[in-house]
Amino acid sequence: MTDWFPSEEWLESYRANLNEDDVYAAESDDWGVDFNGNFLFVLTRLPLEETTFGDLPDELTAELYDRIDALSDDEFGRLRETATPAFDERLESVEGDDESERFRRALSDVTLADAPDVVWPELEELIRGDLDSLLAQLETYVDDATVHAYLELEDGACRRADLVEDSAACEPGFELEAPYETWTDLVEGADVIESVMSNEMDLEGSVTRVLHYGDAAAAMGDVAGETDARYLF
């Protein structure tokens, strides 16, 4: 699976790369020793209300549309008959004589925020691969356009990097919160310390301790920029 950002797969690649980075290992020596060095990353304002199936990269949705096009008339009829009322309402607003084309256009206009209420089991059977995994992650981990990632960091190593469903169950020593766009800037090479000091990112925890390990924080940002990423939004 491509390392889409943000996703479980991207975080796992980031964790692996962080643990292989000699600069991070050296600069974060003793981090989390005798204090809680774990981080909760909070990504807010994910653009789920603005992003539709049609807005997603073609490599995510092309196979789904190909499977719909390959259905026989009877198979398409069964798919159409089992649709949710929410999808039926969308379909009725789409003009045209070709019902298959109207179906595709109606599906393309479904936002990611509405997907859990619109998508139904018979359609889910046609959603596979990366798209299936990402939709499941969105439904599991995203709440109020916010997703949480928990990193266990200790003595030069990242022992865990996961999306978490219940952030209240985590025990972070530090929490870093920012809108999705700010996080993508960070992955693209923005300086995390500058982002914190300029209030683009909100840090909860000892700022003094983070500044003391500023080179480790910079290394974490550098590794993020070196971790392959494709963006969903």
C-alpha cells in the first residue's frame, strides 16, 4: 500500500525510518529517560467535508469505477436496488439518461464526511485495496475532523507510532496540535521548533525540555520529510 498521509502505513514507515536515522538516535539520547517522552500528535481540520470521492487521486478510485462499469445489468440492478436512502436522494438530483453514468457521478459527489452514512454493504464489496483501508481508517480514527497519532519515544528509539481511536487512553508527556495543513508543511520540511514558537503548532508539555532537545526535534522533522508520502487531501 502507498504511504498515504495521514495513515497507519505512513506512520509505520516513519517509525522505521526514525529508528534507522543516526542523527535522531544521537540527538535524542536520554530523551524519555526518567520522564515521559511520549508524544500525542493531534491533526485537526481534516478537510472531510470538502473532499469528495471524485477529488481523491485517480489511483485510489479508478479500480472501483472499473468494477462498477464491469457489472452486468442484473448485477448493477442489484447494486442500485440496495442503495441507502441517502444515496438514492443524491442519485435523484443527478440529471441524465444513462443510469450507470448518473450512478458514478452521484458517487463521485459523496464527501468523505458523509461516506459512512451513504456507502452500503453491496457497494463496500467493490471497494478494495488502498481505498478500502483508508476509508476504514477514516471511520475508525477520525472524529470531528481530527485524528490522533501516538508515538512512544525513549532514549533514541521510537517504540510505537500508531493512530489511536481513544486518545484519552494514551499517556503522553507532550501533545502537539495543529491543523492538517500545518502538518503537511512539516512533512514537506517546515521547522517544528519555528512552528511551535510562532504558535502555528500548539505544544502542551515542557517547552524548555523540547528546546533542549531541539536538534532531536529537527531530526524528527527531517525524517518525516524523507519518508515517502502521498496526500489524501
